[in-house]
Amino acid sequence: MSKQYDPSLALVQVNHLNTGQKISAAIGSLGLGILLFAWAAQQAPMPGIWLPTALLSLTVGVLGYAHFTYKDSPAGIKNNGVMFHSLSNRGLWAYVAGVLLTGFYVCLYWYADYLKGLIALFEPLSQWARHRPSDQWFVYGSLYTLGVLILGAKFIYKYRHNRYQIIRTVSVMFFQFVFAWLVPAWMQMMNQPEFYFTYFWPLKYDYLFPSTVNWLTNSTHLGVFLIFWGAVMTFVATPVLTYFFGKRWYCSWVCGCGALAETTGDSFRTLSDKSLSAWKIERYLIYSVLVFIVLVTILLWANSYKEGAILGEWSQTASKTYSFLIGSIFSGVIGTGFYPILGNRSWCRFGCPQAAILGIFQKYFSRFRITTNGGQCISCGNCSTYCEMGIDVKAYAQRGQDIVRASCVGCGICSAVCPRGVLRLENGSVDIFDRGSLVRNEH
């Protein structure tokens, strides 16, 4: 007789770990402890030994814990007990994690000297990957990529019965590892600019600044191609791909910010604010950021064309202000450091200018939407609970209304956790002059 999963054990398992979970947690804690020691001690003796030990311990610990947690779970919902965990429900461990993450980002942006232990620890990997000394940005990129890879593998195992979740998670893992870590390292190894092919304006806001364009065209024979790539992705690929697939093609399949949110931040998706006031703040804030970066970019180009005659000093101040407030504090310190407090998509939802542009196309011109079968809805609320973008999906489902929201990233978790199959992610024909009246053309 096959072993049956007992749902009644879900809450018991929250506070009572099995032997495999305990061993895996101990192994993972060893790796985390090595990183924290290097950070706190400001030194890293024998990095050739301790770095691989730390990375291997973290990988084995996370994957082992995932295996012993989900190996007997059935298809369907895998979030049992998430509301009772201290880490995932704003308990003590959530605030401890938030302080550590925020402290790391503060050091990363403004006090890199306090990371010299971690920088030294990653020296062997930096020399191997790009033939250059380690620095805080290489440490950050490496830890970022490691989080996406190992917690992405955990996510895949957790949702292994859902084909869509597997494919899109493999996609973000691939783009993060290859195009956001490996390729930039190779380009540096070949004395080329450190260029991220999966980021473009306005998310990577300086890629269309005059200073960056001039630097690329003058510093490398690849410069013209890199500028061309960024421009095509911004002005051609973005509207075309969003028309056919919605903003999910980027936010849930390619973007590194989305990759971290969907993998490392998966446990915090329930923390997104679903209130109407949050929705109002979201709309005002994200479009304000978009307008800000558009105006800064236009002003910098006008100033460059007039050789500083148009508010020259002010344009540079505006650029630095955006870099500090949005590029560092909002996207980094708050957007990621506050995962355990605000949820995993606070940056994507409230601040990302790329998401704002994609959202406009999705709401008014895209074929993508989430269709609902209101007659099957039992009002369990799982869809709304696990929507990381703060959308009250249940309200749409109860009315049998298709969900066409600018903020929706098409992650598909609402559909995955629905026990009745009420929600479906679909592409169909759309009348751009009457976005609320969709003509279904299912595939």
C-alpha cells in the first residue's frame, strides 16, 4: 500500500521538524554561518576551502530541506502552515531576516569596506569567472544568482506537479545564471563592458543615458551592438512581446528582479497588501517613478545636445537623485531587504518603471488575461491570499470577470492554488478600443 499524505499533519509539521529537515537545516546553517562570519570578522582565511564549503552547504541544506518537506505532499496546494511560520508571517525571525538583509544592502551601496571579509571570501570564484579581483558587486551578483538557483530548485520541487511553474522557473534560473552572471563575467574576462542583456531601459535606467552611450561607443567595438540591443528591447521587443504574452514574458520569465522574487521570495508572497488603499498607492507611485526616469533621460539628452546649456547642473542632480532614491533605496534596500515584511514583489508592484510600461501595454493592448469560471468558485480565497501583486483575485472570480490588471505578472500561482480550476492563463483576441470587452479566441 502506498503511503498516504495526511493533511492534518500540516500544522504539526510547522513546529515539529522531521529528522531529515533537522539535518538539512544544520547543513545549511553551516554555509550561512561561514558567510556571516566572513562578513562580521572582516576577513576570510583560506577562501579556497571555505567558499566552496559554504556554497555546497547552502545548496545541500536547502535542497535537502525541500525534499524532506515536500516529498510526501500531493499535487496541488503546497503552502500548508505558511501563516504559522515566524519567518513568513512577520514574526521574530522575519524581522531578524529583514534587519540582516537591509544591513547587507546598506553596506553594499554605501559602506563596502564592511564587506571586505565577504569580498575576500569570493576572490577565488572571481578570479576563475572573470580573471579579476573580487568586489562587492561580484559578491552580490554571485549570492543573488545562488539564491535564484537553489531556491528555484526548491520551488520546482514544491510545484513539481504544475508544468507551467516548472517551465517558467527553469526560465528565470537560466536567464539569471547565463545572462546576468556568466555572460557579464565572460565579457569582463575579455576586457569588454560588464553588460546585462536581460536588463534594459528604464529598469536599467542608465543604459540610454548619454554618458553610457558615449562610453560604450568609444570603449569597445561591441558598443554599437550593445546600444542597438538595448534600444530594440526597449522600443520594439517590449511592446510586441507584451502584446502577445502580457508582461509575464519579462516579469515572470526573464527579469532578475522577478527571478529573485519568485524563488527566494516565494515564502513571502502572502504578505502583499490587498487593500484598495494599497492599490491606489501602487498606481500613483509606480507611474510617478516612470515619469521621473523619462523626464531625467530626456533632460540629460537635451543637456548633452546643447552641451550643458539646458539646466546642466540640475540634470546631473536629478540623475543622481534617481540613482539614490530609486536605484538604491527603493529597488535594493526596500525592494529586497523588506521581503519578510512587505512581501516579495514590493519593488515590482510599487516602483519598477519597466513593470509600469509593461503594465500599460498589458492592460490596454495585450492578448493576455486570466479568465475565470465564476460558477465553479467556492470563495476559498486561496487565489487572493497567494497573489504576490496584491490583487483581490477572488472578487473577479466571484463575478466571473476576466482579470486584466496592469500589475499582474502572470506568475500563475492563483491558478495553481485554486482547488476548483476556476482560473486560467490565456491569450486571445482583443479590441484595443474596448479593453473591457474581450473577444475570446482560446488556444
